[in-house]
Amino acid sequence: MPELPEILIFAQDMQKELTGRTIGGIEIVQPKCLNVSEEEFQTALTGAEIRNVTPRGKWLQVETTRGWLLLNLGMGGEILLTDRDNLPEKYRLVFDLEGGDCLAINFWWFGYAHYAVNLADHKMTAQLGPNALGLTLDEFRELLRGRRGAVKTFLLNQKHIAGIGNVYVQDPLFKAGIHPLRPINTLSDEEVARLWRALRETLQESLDQGGSAWERNLYDEKGKWDESFFLIAYQEKKPCPTCGTTVEKIKTGSTSSYICPACQSLES
Ligand SMILES: [Zn+2]
């Protein structure tokens, strides 16, 4: 599933490749990924010129001269810059660009291609918290102030802070020495600062490697942030890199967490 680093990379590449390009036509294979009728979607965006592409959590916001195209890959998928002769085997939507090439979008399971006249009208993105990368420590502290729930649940809730999923949350909690189930109001100022720093480090590390090795970018290339970068994430039964204790996989609400039971204490 693409998380913030992959979305930032898509936004950067799409901004470079698509700004100033006009959508000449749209092929819709999966109308249920739209939030408006097929006809309305076609009428709104055919002939629109792309102005700007920005990341927002796990969404890509494509500003055009005729409103906004909002993309979310859901559990995973591809957004490929290609041409009609080289379309991937599977796609749910194709945006033909004037001048020849096209943007082919595939969702592995289910995703969204939404249209909104104004960004503020689009509830699913308007509800999102700030992007996880780019927050100052003070802003991060402010987000956590007065919260009582488990820290991991908070970090994964896109309405609080956008772009972190189950892949990128594991190692930052470990680096900060914080158990995923720790109540937020028991975190010390120093632990909050360590967590903020660790989140930035992990997200930036992936960004520097071109994103996750399990995702493909606009040019159909895999990222280089692979298992060799993981500390305890997905390392069940392997030794903790700090103390050697066996890494455990535990259930934390609806998600799984990988922890070192010695380094990540539930007690404050
Ligand atoms: Zn340990």
C-alpha cells in the first residue's frame, strides 16, 4: 500500500511530467471508483489542463483548469505514464493526454478517482490531518496535546496526521523506545521528540531510496527501500538490533505490530 513517501514521489514526478498537459480523453473501466457519474466525470475533465499535483496523505490532488482530480490507490495499485501501445495488462482508468502518451491507473483491490469543483467540497481529503513529513516538532506536540488513546492508533488515523500506514509506523516507534499501545498522555516531552525525529528519519530514508521496494513509480520502477532498511518491522523471531531480544509480532487493534519487548516498554 503506498504511504507518504510513495505519494510524495508520485506527486513530484507527476508535477514534472503533467503540468501544462491537457487531458484529451478518458477511458473508464471501473466506474465505481468515481464519486460522480461517468458522464459528469468525462465532461468535467476532458479538455482540462493540468496545473499542479500535490500530495495529501495517501491522496494525490491534481489541480486542473476545470476543478480537481483526486486519486487514492487504496490497498495498492499503479499510476503509469505510458502510451496506448504499451498499456499494462490491467487498468481501471486511462487518461489520454494530448500529444500522445497517457496515464494508466490500476487498483489492485479498490481505489478512488474522484472529481471536485473545489477542493474544500471533497470531504475525504478535507478531513485529513497535515502530512506527516514536514511537521515541525511544535506542530507535532500540538497534535498530540490532550490525546489519551494508544499512540499507534493515533499515528495511523489519517484525520490526525496523514500519510503513515502500518509499514512506516513500526520502526519509528522502536527507535523512540515506545510501545505501540502506550497511551499518548503518558509520553514524556523527550519521547515525543524522539518519535517525531524517528518518523521523519524513516519517511525521509524511504524517500531518498525512491520509496518502497514493493511499490512502482510513475515510470514503472520499484523503489529501493527494502527489507534491508527494516530494524524490527516484519522481523518476527529475529533478534532486536539493539539488545538481541527476540522481536515479537503482536495484535494492536486491527493491525499487527512488531516490537522488541525489552526496548519498547508499555510503562512510562
Ligand atoms: Zn531490543
